[in-house]
Amino acid sequence: MHNRGGTLRRSLLLALLGVALWALPAQAQALDCLIYPYVTVSVSFSTDGVLDKVTVDRGDLVKEGQVLATLESSVEKAAVALAAARARVESAMKSNQVRLDFGLRKFVRTDEMYKKDLVPLKDLDEAETQKILAELGVLEAKENREVAELELERARAALEQRTLRSPVTGLVTERVLYSGEFVKGTAVLKLAQIHPLRVEVIAPVMLLGKINVGMRAEVQPEAPAGGSYTATVTVVDLPNPSYRLPAGLKCKVRFGR
């Protein structure tokens, strides 16, 4: 808030209630204001690479989560395929399970024979050792399978990093890069979230302390947009669900009681 030359600059957040005229006191003063996007975003990849495709262009409306661009990712796709193949391998698990089953049966038979003094202690010891090694083999196979699944998850995450998605629902205001260009932390596109909108009002000093949260106001964008929008001063910006109002318009606003 700055007091310069008898005027007071205040950024007021206006929540749009509907497209309707609102009865104002005759003495209500019209103040200059300017409509801004709620937020502007420069979007870029979190990793380096060659830009493969840009699926949107300047002026396009995009939704949050929509794919905007992709990097060349043949190596990452191959890594995912390899990791998926490793995660699907079951031969090691099955072969070790067979060894364990056989080791258990052999140990039981040898133990029974040892109790009847039909085999020496070394045979029982050998059978027990084979059983223990088979159990360790099954455990190792399970651990290898878990590692393979984690490697698959990591490969998929690396591939996903090469896909750029929109962080907001809004409008593409600028396209910075094109297919074939090298991306290294560079913005690919610039977006503007225009629902809700933010309205900045220039108010005179005499209104200091008289414009409060909850107060209603009538916002009148300049031509050709025109119209009259009843709003409320809140912590919420100016909703624009139908995208009828472009950002950057000059406007007039009247505050009521």
C-alpha cells in the first residue's frame, strides 16, 4: 500500500457472483481498475533433452494435467521395457522353490533314517545344509524380484519426466520453443490462469479503511467485452468460468455498502 500524490493503490480481490446489474447508491464513485490473470506460469521440463512434440500453441485453452509437450525418449522407453521384462521373470523364483521343496523332503527322509541309525550324521548334516541353501535361494529370488519392480518404477518415473503437463487450467499466452530444439531448464510455454481473475483497483485516500472484505462492487470491463459484473471483496479472486473476460482489460468498479 503506497500513498502517492493523493491516491492510494490497493490490490483488491473480487469474487464474481454473476453477470447482473447491481443497484448502487447514486453517490457511489467509479474507480479505475485493471483485470489481470490470477497467475501466469512459465512451464519447463525438469530434465534436459531434445524437444519432440509441442501439442498446443498460443491462444489454446488447456486443462490442468493436460500434456503440453514431450521430449525425445526412445532410450527411456527402452529402459521401461527392459525393466518390465525383468520384473516379469519368474523362472528364478520357480526353480528355487522346486529346490526348496526337494530339500525339505530330503531332509525329512534323512532325519527319519538317521533316527533309525540307517544313515550317518554327515548325511543328515548335508541334507539340512541343502534345505537351508534352498531357503536362501527362494529369499534371494524374492529380493531380486522386488528390486526389479523398483527399477521398473524408477524407469517409468524417468520416462514421465519427459512429458510436460499443465499445472493450471488456463490459456497459452506464448510458445517459446519448437520441436527439435534442445531444452535445458528453458521455458517451453507460458500460461495464464484466467479463472478466477484478479482485479487491481486504484482508490483515492478518502476510501482508506472504507473498503473491506465482504463489500460488494460492480465491475464494468471496457468495450468490447463490456457488461456489468457484481463482485464481492474477498480473499478469492474474480471467477471467470466461461472465459468471457480476457485479462489485461481496463475497467471501472463501484463499491457499495
